[in-house]
Amino acid sequence: MFRTILVANRGEIAVRIIRTCRDMGIRTVALYDNSDLSSLHVRLADECVQLSSGALYHDAAAIVQIARDHNADAIHPGYGFLAEHSAFARACEDAGITFIGPSSTTLEKVRDKIATLETVRAAGIAVPRHSPHAYRASEWEALRDAAERLGYPLVLKAYSGGRSHGTRLVREPAQLESMAQHAHSAALTAFGDERLYLEEAFLPAHYLEVQIVGDRHGSLIHLGERDGSIQHNHRKVVEESPAPYLTDAQRKELWRQALAIGRLLGCVSTCTVEFVLDSQGRFYFTEVKARIQVEHPITEMRTGIDLVRTQIQIAAGEPLGLSQDDVALRGCAIQVRVNAEDPWNHYLPSPGHLRRFRFPGGPGVRVDTYAYGGCDVPVRYDPLLAKVVAWDDTRAGALGRLRRAVADFAISGVQTNLPLIQRILDAPEFTAGTYDSEFTRRPLPGAEVPPEHLRNLAIAAALAYIRRGIDSSGALPDRAHSGWHRDSRKLPQ
């Protein structure tokens, strides 16, 4: 087993990895920049190293050198940043440092999205219609022609990365140019590769993913599916397992296809096989995420399997030690992402100093976070502040626990999307489990402010205005003696 692991990541996933390493008696080295200095992962690691390169967590050469300098015999990349970069995995291998994840060969294979789709299609598994090539920003006319041949609606996807960055849904031709410009820029920033490819879009649909785990001795198992259909900007807001709308036959077929794809592509460690389910009940494979997923706690809550520990053990050459029959999928787990952003102001990030951060607990509730009262939320990174997972024997029980957990949060210093999450969880569609990918385009309950709330807000605003006008002696200026002032005396303090 490894003696020292360098965690090449930040935020809640770095905290998650460090805690498992501590359980296993493995020393950890954490990375940070100036904006991350107060993050919890810096306080939990055995040793911390400040990143000085302008590329920060994207600087593969610098990170490998830090690992060498601090005698790390393995690197855990988490998710994002360099987690799916084959060149980084190869640099680790060349330096004699174990990369905790799939091999550089597997990463290179699955990062070529079009080739992966074609490989899977040739094996008899359905894939969406897609463009035969990827296109740079300078190849606008070729991209436009490919879109016309494919038809609308369609999805622009980053050729070298995941769903959230560089992905844009284009519903009609008039949107294509603007969407392509934004997608090229986002893909270049996130992955260093501006190329995009096109894929047919299914509307409405469900987004499904199957967690698979394989060792270096030929064992490969699945750990059930997750639904991630409720998204904003192609980032999952709510995810749950099991998918509430699948029949037993559909679920078994989904698992079968995921394992077949995993074997076909030589998946080792933890990988996620992603699918789209169309309105006719047909599955289409879309891509493989060859890393730990943001949503892995859902699977851990249902199976009792520590996926980070499993990753580390597999990377160290140990056998999986589990057969498919050993996996027990129990109850239901639902996760929400609490982001430091303002959903009522175009989802603008809300960085700042956390004056208060109280998070929930209790039976069946788990919170993964890097935050605490007194730490800073940086501006340059993903606004994910915390992940909250609730588990229970039934979906209704898990949903009840999650609603309570979300209400138990007390956060001040930054704006969050907690009010939006509460509305999603209270929506009849979500309660019934009948939502789909178009859920966020429909009005949510409570979108209209009741008249009595507007009246109370007006009174509160008037009180605030009056109190600002009170001088140091406590006397009200003449301008404040009005009907509003008289009425305010009747209000309870």
C-alpha cells in the first residue's frame, strides 16, 4: 500500500480523499493557492504545498515535480482539472508515481469522444447520431454544414472533456453561432482544446449513468445507476439512485450495456458510463467518465462501498474482492449541490467570506464540503460549496430527510442556491419522480410571490428606510413622520 498520496485537487473532493487516506493510515500532501488557503483540505492534510505556477491545478509538470519532492508514491487527481488527461497520467507513470485511476492508454481512448462512440456502435449498442469530425473555432462553416445535416435540436460538446464545460443545447439554427462561440471558449479554458463535435439531442429525455468498478485482474462490476436529469448549464443540480421511472427490465438492460461497454473499453478503477433515455424508452450511450464522479456519495450511501478507498486499493494492485452478487443496492439516495451563486441574478457566482456555515446532520444525512464558518469562497473556481445526500429505505423517506436537511442549513456571507433547491424538492413532478430533462424549463412552485409577501416586503423596506433616518439621539427627522411611520407602530417588533 502507498505511504504518501498527493491530492492534485481542491475543495470538497480533496477533503473527501484526505479523509479516506487518514482512515487507511496513508500520509497526504495537499495543494493550494492563495484563494484556497483557508479551505478545509489545507487543514486536514499532513503537508501542504502552495502552487506558484500560473496554471495552478492544471500544471501537470509542476504537480509531478511536487510529488517527487515530497516523496509521494501516488497521485489522486479527484475530478476535473487533470483527472482525465492522458498526458498527466503518462507523466506520472514515467516518473514512477502511481496515477490513481485508469491507465493513460484508457484515458486517451475514451477522451476521443467520436472514436469511442464509433467503437461502441460497432459493438451493437445504440449511440446518438453525431458529426464525423470535431471542429475548431476557425472551422465555423464546416460546423454549420454539419449541423444542417444532423438537424435540430442538437448538442455541441467538447471533444476532450466532460459534459459541463463546452456543452450547449442548440434548439434552432439561429442559436448556433452564438452557442458555438461560447462553447469553443469554455472548452478551451477547461480542457486546453477548443474543438467541438455535434450530437443529436433528445427532448425530453432522461440522463442516466451507471457506476462501474474494475480491477487490474479482470474483475468488473456495476454499482447501480443514477439519474441526473435535473441540470442547469449542463451541471447536475439534483441526482438520485435508483432512477424512479425505470422498469426492472430497463434497469437490468442498462446495467448489462454499461458492463459490456466497460469491458470493450478496458475500464479499470471507478468509471461512469453515461446514457440518454429517450421518450420512447430507448437507451443511447453517450460517453465514459474515467474518474470519480461528483455524485459518487449517492452510490456509497446505497452500497456501503467506499469508492475512494476502492480506487486506492485497485491502483495499488489489489484485487477488487467483490463479485456482482456481493453488491447490495439498498434503499434510495438523493443528492443536491449547494452552490455559492445567485439563481435570481443569472446564476452569478457569489464568492466571499463565510461568516456563518451551519450544515445539517442526523440519520441518513451526509454532507461533503470544504467550508466552515470563517473560511473564504474563492472566485476563480467552481461555485460548489457542499453536497448533501439523504438516504432512506424508501424514496419518500429519503426525500423527506433531504428537505429537512436543506432547511437546516444556515449560511451567511455568500448567496446560495438553497431556495431554488427547496422549490425543486417541493415540485409535484419531482415528488412523483416523473421529471425529465425539460424540468428546469417549466415554472417551479412558488415562482410567483404571493400578494401578502409583497405587502410584508414593502412594509419591511419602509421600516428599514425610517430607521436609517434616525439620528444618534434616537429622534426621527421630520420627513419620517408619515403614514408609513404610524402604521409601523402597529407591527410586532
